[in-house]
Amino acid sequence: ISYPKNEQLKFFMTADRFLYQAGDFPDYDTYYEEMEAHLPQALAEVEKAADEWAQEFAADKYRYCLENPHMPHYFIGSGTQWGATYSYAMCYWEEQLWLRTKSISAAEFFHGTLEIIDAQTPVVLYMGEDAQRPLAERVARFLPKVCRNYTVIDSKNYELKGIREEYRGSVSHLILRAVNNRIDAHMEREFCHPMGIRRYYRQFDY
């Protein structure tokens, strides 16, 4: 399924339609009527609400990277957040900002990665509102015990006006993407590094 824009939303609509036709998504019509009416504006409001914080976050990351240029940043997510966490660490911070990262699922964090987290390790934890939120909450309880350089970005902290509570879990990754959009804008400015340039990717045959 390929569209010029919003490919993921179209894919979800198609998959949800299959579920609806199989009798597994009876809320299909109500759900998408609500999304159609409210989601675009709600996500725009998330970006506005996150902007000032994102500016401070980006400035902090710039200072940290100047002092610790070879330290990787750890990104943690679970459930609907995991795919977004993985791609954000790899495609945005590594490919576009040239910053070292490692992404780890919240379920796997306690099988190795926790042992290399110390007070100064930069960690970002994404928390959504789906069934796997308890996995992220477990990480959130652990981090303050060993780390002073962690950030929790929780979709629950942002309003989605017009979207009912039971639907938020399925779009919480979009909330965090809206927050990341503002982080990206300020990271470009702080690092004086346009995210559209590449050293190697598609620059020559390999």
C-alpha cells in the first residue's frame, strides 16, 4: 500500500477494515469517524504543547553530546511504541542527526541492558497507553534508582481532544511522533545540522 503521504494511517485503515469484516473490530465506523473529525487537530495541539519542552530537551542533548561525543543514547519502548522507538533511534538520530543510539524493547531491557545503565547514561523511555504499558512502567520505576540522565515521554501527558479514552492506546504512538517532530526541529537548530543531508545513504552505489 503506497500513498504520497500518511502511508501508515492508510495501512492501519486497511488492516482495521479486514478486522471489521471478520467481526473483530465492531467499532470500526465510530472509531474512524472520531479520528477523521478530531485526530489531525489534536495532534497539531500536541506539537504546540510539546514545543517549549522539546526546545529545552534538544539544548540539553547538544550540551551532553559536546561533552560525551561517543556515548550512545538509549531509547526504550514497548507495544505500539516499539516500532516507532526503533525507527526513531535508527532513522532519525543515527541516519539523520549522526548521533549514536541503541534501541531496546522494554521487555528486553531487563535482560542485559540494565547492567550498563549508570548515573550519566542518556536514556529516553517512551510510554504509550496500550496493553503493554505495564512493561514501560516497570522500566520507569527502575530508572530513578540508577540513572540521573533519563527522560520519560508519556503520551498520557498530552490531551487528544475529541478522542475517547478507549481509543487512545491505538494512536498513542502518533502522540509521541508529534512530540518527536518538535524535538527534531530543535535538534536541527541546536546541532546546526539539517536532517535532510547524508554522508553515505543513497549518495553512491553500495
